[in-house]
Amino acid sequence: NKDFGLRFLQEAGMKEERAASNLSVAAYATLNTTSVSGIYPILFAAVEYLADPANGSDGKSLLERMKDRIVHRHKLKAGDGAALRGALVSARRKLGATLVGLREDALNAFCSPEEGAFAAYVSEVSQTARARNGLQYFDFAFTVASAAGVPHFFVLVDQLEDLATSEYVPKAKRSKEVGRLRDIILEMPPFVGNVHFVFTFHVRAASALMEMWAQNRLPSYDAEDKANNGCVVVLRGIHEVERARKLLVTYLAARRDGQGGDPLSPFDEGAIPVLLARSGGRPGMLLQQAHRLFDCAAEEGRERIDAAYASAILGAAGARPAALRMNRAAEGRDARAIEDLLK
């Protein structure tokens, strides 16, 4: 988003003039069944991402930066809301002469000279409107990007398994949402060929969605199909001690005050296999367990974290976790107290 994908295209070998006409913007959203259970809310979440200054640069959201691009490309006067509106309407007609017009309230907020007006407008949209009209808000943001000379729109959707495997989302609802996704990707103008989705999900979600995914003729995500080598990435976790060591050293180096000395300190080499086994090779969990060891060692004033200490704290290698070790004299009293609480 820093340069709307220009650097990546040039590094891939695309000529500068061609790269400049194939710019892109990317938005992040996550499927969470407690608040988001469909494609339309996800599309609205993408607009939220673009409207938030925290996701932009120099204090400006990505939508504000694209507004600046529109003003520059069309040689408009800064703060001229009427001219900006005209540029958006014109861009909309170029996308499709018969397309439904843009939301009037979104146009008013975007063309307002007040700083942060569109972000404030987005924040006031109700949950019901987000679920019902998410596509309209996304359509507006897509038109803004097009008017700014950024034709490609990437939506990075995390935790697809929350839609695919949640017991709170019926199969009929899942099938309906996959169908909506198919419409946006393959059939609905002006998105076809310009809106691109990147999903992350666990293997159980892949199994749950496979049948309805194929029925809707969506692109295959079969990791075993060689034709998908360029578009499907399988994260298999960490299985080698050396890679776990590299992950831990990289994290410590980023957090450490000053350089020099043992890059693994305060961890001992023997603690790494314990961390690897306890985390099951999951990088996030490995770092969480490492932080737990670090915190416990600091509390006890230990200078090194070796295999024995890691096993005792984490309960690895058959050791009894330290948290479960109780003073025999107090064990009976604590048990009685717990029993009283459970009555």
C-alpha cells in the first residue's frame, strides 16, 4: 500500500509504464463468527481498513491518499467537493454505463472538506447495515480506487475456517456465502478481473468447503495440484530445531536492548527442542511459550533457561508442570477451599 504495489511489479520485471497502469490496493479483514458471518460484512470490514488512518501513512488513511491521487490526476482544486464528486461519477460511468449509482451518503462524506469525515461516517454505520449493504460500501471504495488510477483491489481474508466449520453457521448459510463470493469474483461487474481475494484457513476448512467451492466453480485450492503452485501456499509449521532456533534468535534480536553476546541468551540450546515439541511446530505458540519461560525465569532470578527448566515449566518430556506441583502441607487445605467454591 505504500506505493500501491509499484515496487512489487517492477521487481517482478514489469516495465515502469505498464506497472504504473496496474497499481493495486490491499485491505485486510477477518471472519469472526461472533460479529462477522458472511461476505458482505467482510467487504465492509475492508472499507473500514481503508478508512482508518492507522492503516495508511503520514496520518492519512488509504482512502484519503487515493483522494489526493484523484485531485492530482484530474487537476482539481483541493477542497472542491463538487469537482471531486464529478470525478467519481465520471469514473463510475467508465466502469459501466448501466451500473447502479454510488451511495449518496458515502459521496457526501468522502467529498466533505472536513478532515476524517469519511472515517467518522463509516464508524456510524450500524451492524445491520454492514451485513445488508456491505457490498455497496465496498463498491464505493472500489470506484474511488479506480478514479485514483488504482484498478486492482486485493482483499486479504483471515480465518475462513470460522465460516466453514463453526457450529453457529448452518451449511445452507455457508453455501449461500460461497455463492455470493463466486458472484463477486467471477460474474459481477465491475469486479471481475479487478477484485482479488486471498484467504487463509486450516485444512479442516478446506475439507468443509471443498464440495460447495467446486459447485460454484471457484478456483481450486487443492495444494496437491501442481497447477496451484503459484497461488496456494501451505504453511506446515516448524519441524527442525535449527529453524526454531532461528525464529527465537530473530525475535530476541528485535526485542533486545543492545547487541553482542550470545544471541540466544538467556535460553540454552537444550531448551529449543523442548519448545519445539511443546508448541507442535506452530511459530506463534513457540514464541508464546518462550515468553512464558522468560517471564518465569525472570521472576525466579535465573540467568539461564535450560532443557530441565523448560520441561518443568511447560510440562514437556513427561515432566509434571510447575503450576501443578503443590506443597503437601497445604494440599489438603487448598482442596477443601476449592470444593467449597464448587458447591
